[in-house]
Amino acid sequence: MREYCKGQIAHYKIPRYIRFVDSFPMTVTGKIQKFLIRQRMKEELGLDEAKTA
């Protein structure tokens, strides 16, 4: 996945972590609950906060 991205997008847009899932947490209206995904990944990876430049 990363090798493909290297030739397609800018280096700073290439994800550091990639995880495949069967389904996303959804609201009753069908929107993806991104905050839950972020929270789960922080817990799994042992990260404190997302680091930005």
C-alpha cells in the first residue's frame, strides 16, 4: 500500500499506519464515527495525541 502511494501522492500524505477492518462504527444516520476510529487506534498503538507540524 505504501509503495503504491509513493508514486501517487506527496510523501507527507502517505499514512504511517494502515489497518484493514470489516466495518466502520456508524451513526444511526449512516455517517462514519471518525472520532471512535481515532480513539481505538490511539489505544491500540499506544499513542498520546496526534502530532501535527
